[in-house]
Amino acid sequence: MRRIYVESAAGLGSDGALAGERLDELVARLYPQVLRSARRMYPGDAEDLVQHAFTTFTARFPAEAFPTSHGCLAYLGKVMHNAFLSTVRKQRIQRRGSADPALRRELEPAPLDPRPLQPFETVTDEEWRSAVGSLSGKQREVYELSLGDKSYAQIAGELGVRPGAVAKRLYDARRKLERSLREVLERREEH
């Protein structure tokens, strides 16, 4: 019989004996029956499934509170069945991944090299402040208020203008920022 090694969380019982003694008795009695059942239902994975079932069982039940033999068998059988289904599902997903290039990319580990930065991600704080400084006073005011997750209506109420004026100023501010930053990037490429 293959020995199952499980540490009981209960430790010593009230009589000073190791709590694992009762578990060993239970395993000795049920293991052959559970293994036979597993070999009939899941021939290739039987021993691994039985090991998983007994490990899960001991984590679930304290040493002094094992259910009846029938309850133990039912629990162990359910754990083995669920573990088997999980294994089958994982294998199915892996097979699908090897046939589907899009899914295969999702299942592959992420590359260790970081992705290359986009040009706008390389802008320094100083270059950003300079670009924001190039905005007109009204554009800067609307742009800075929009960074606070305020709606056009809220900004318009705060400034005493119509929401359409806020939208136009914000549009102009974004366009001007984009032009300014493109110029910074182009100058950088020339050097």
C-alpha cells in the first residue's frame, strides 16, 4: 500500500497520543477501497487523485471529528471527481490553446522584456510643464479643472460659461498640447 503523508492540524489528541494515529487507521481501512474505485473511474490519475482526496479530507476535518465511514467515502469520492474534472478542463483549455493562435498567446507567459515606450511616454516633467505653460489662460483653467474628473456642466458652472465653451476650450487645449509635445519629440529626434 502506498503511504500517504499528511500532517494533521490537530497535533496531539486529548490523551497525548498523536492525532495522526486515528488518521492512519482510517487511511489503512479506506485507502484500498478508494484506490480501487479511483482506478475504475480514472485509470491514469488514480493515485494522484487519491492522494489529493486524502489531503483535502484531512484539511477539512479535525482528527477528532471524522465522519462515518460512509460519509468519508462519499466526501473522498466527491473530491476525487471534482479534481478529475478540473484536470480535464485544464487539459481541454491547453489543447484549445495549442490549436487557437490567439488563445495560445494568452496562455504563454508574459515576456520578461518590458514593452518599448511610446513616444509620448518619454516626455519629461519639464517638457510637460512647458507644454501646459504654452496654453492660454482660459485653456489652462479648463484643462486643469477637467483633470479633477468634473463634467463639462460642473466646470461651466464654476467658470460662469456655457458647457459648449468648456468643450471648445478643452478641445483647443488638447490640440495645442499635442502639437507642443510633437514638436518636443521632433526636436529630440533631430539631435
